[in-house]
Amino acid sequence: MQRVVVQTDPVNDDGSLVALVGVQTGVASGRVIVFGYRATGWHQLARLAVSQFPIIPATPVQIADVTGGGRPDFLVLVAAADNTPGVVVGQWAGHWELIPNAGPFPTSRYVARNPHFVGNRLVSQYDSCTPDCASGTETPIDWTFDAVRGEFTAPNPPGWVAPAGALNHRAA
């Protein structure tokens, strides 16, 4: 089972064109493929695995410069049990990758709880799950790209206690 489930129109990338295609390869797996246009036609620039969650078919891929490099970044949404996470596909250190996030949760390539681009920022939601997740308070999380580490970071949302050893752990 391989089928294209999302795609973008070509966008400018530092004077050339790039486009993204999301392909579902299994029930809970897929890949995103970044193509670049050169004089001889379209060429594959990157092929990145998306595992654990299926790409949501026919969902618009958001495009913005959220890594601050003046190049396009893509947000591809995936399906999870109780929310809609996503992956940010961007360029770091000269190649395309799924950009990780390192806080306030354990490092992951998935940004949980309804991520979206607001201008040139990545924003998601944190659910306090108090008294339970169905009636918990949702707080927006603003992510910042750390160009040195090549990952997004965010402050601890209200009510979150980071595990010992986490990048954003603060001793009580």
C-alpha cells in the first residue's frame, strides 16, 4: 500500500523551487519526500520516514519559515489517539530533516496537540489533564528554533513537571 496522501505546490527556496509529497506506506507509517527543481526537471532531495502515526490524507501542508533560515519549512499533520500531532520538515546543517523538539516534553520528531504555523512561529497546545484530559485546560505553547542544536524548544507550560534529566528540568 503506497499512495500519495498530501502534497504542496512548488514554493521558492533561495531562488529554486521545492515541493513536498506525503506518501502513506502502511497503516501507521509513511514518508515525506522533498523534491527540488533543476534545469533537467524535478529531483528527490530527501526521503524521510514518518512512523508510529499515519499522515492525515488531504490535509493542507502548512508552509512558513519557522526555523528562521529564510527557507521554507513544512508542517505535515499525522493522526494520533486523542490529538493531531505533526512533523516539521525543514533544512538544518545543509540537509532536509524532520526537525526535533526538545521540550517541554521528551525529545521527539512529533509536535503534539494540534500544531500550526502562526506567521513564522510554530504553536501547539498543552493539555493539563486536570482533573482529566477531557476537561483539562489547554495552554498554547510557542516553540523557538535553536539553530545551534537544530531543534525546537519551549518553556514549561503551567502544570507541567519535566522529568529529571530533561533539557528543561528545573529542580524544585
